[in-house]
Amino acid sequence: MTAPVLSIARTAGKGRQPVAIERIRDLEDELAAVAAERTDLADEIAALSRRIDLAIRADRPDVAMHVAGRLDALAASLTRRSAA
């Protein structure tokens, strides 16, 4: 026995989904993109943290300062994007 199939009225055009369904799909796509971006960001921050740690252990404050500058630029970029 199968479940009954609900009929969804189409708002316009042949094969189009209702506006609410299209909006949900768009938001789901955006959410997936944000999740992927968050994962990439976490990986980059972890890598930068390890670089600073190694630079300090190797007595290379110039490298540590360079990486700290990269972290600062990354934070500024995120701040600008969240304000947009």
C-alpha cells in the first residue's frame, strides 16, 4: 500500500513550483553554501593558528606577525560581508 500523493497547485507556468516551494529551495541552497563556507573558514583558521604556533616555536616573530595580519584581514572581510 502506498501513501496518497498530494496535489500542489502551480502558481504560474508549466512545471513551476509554488513560490513558497521555490523560496524554500533557494534558502536551502543558500544554507548549504553558508555551511560549506563555514567549514572552509574553520579549516583556514586552524591552519593559520598552526602557522603562528610553529613560527613562535621557530623564533620567527616576523612570520607570526604576517600570519596575524592574515587573521586580521580575514576578520575584517567577515565583518564587511556580515554588514552587507
